[in-house]
Amino acid sequence: MANKEMKHPGNVPGPFYVTSPDDPDGEGCSACTICYNAAPDFFAEDPDGYAYVAQQPQSDADIALCREQIAACPTNSIGDDG
């Protein structure tokens, strides 16, 4: 489960976020590339390859795409507080 107390510092404000790889519970991003390859308008990678939310989705279709990334994330690092 994503840790809203350990959000990646690159996340833009909003309901979607990615947990920092430094999460002590081990639920941080592992740099698997799935989310930013599947939804590059919303997820980006930092210089070390870890994901963060670069833009919050607005339309129902874009929100659905971002929720698909939550389901696809192998470390459960993507959260949605919306």
C-alpha cells in the first residue's frame, strides 16, 4: 500500500502520488518503469529512475489510466487520496 507519509518529493500536489524509494516499510518505488511508460503524461522518472506524479489527471479517462497504474505497480507504490 502506498505510504502518503513518504511521498516522492517530485510529486505535484493532488490526489495521486508515488511513494519515495526511501520508504522504511519497503513500499517505495522500485524504478520498474511500468507507470511512466504506460502513462507518460502523468508519471515521470527522476534522475535515478524512480517514478513520481508529474501531472494530475483531470478527465475520467485519464483518472482511469492512472488507476490502472495503481493496479499494475508491483510494489504498490502509487496512491490515490481522491
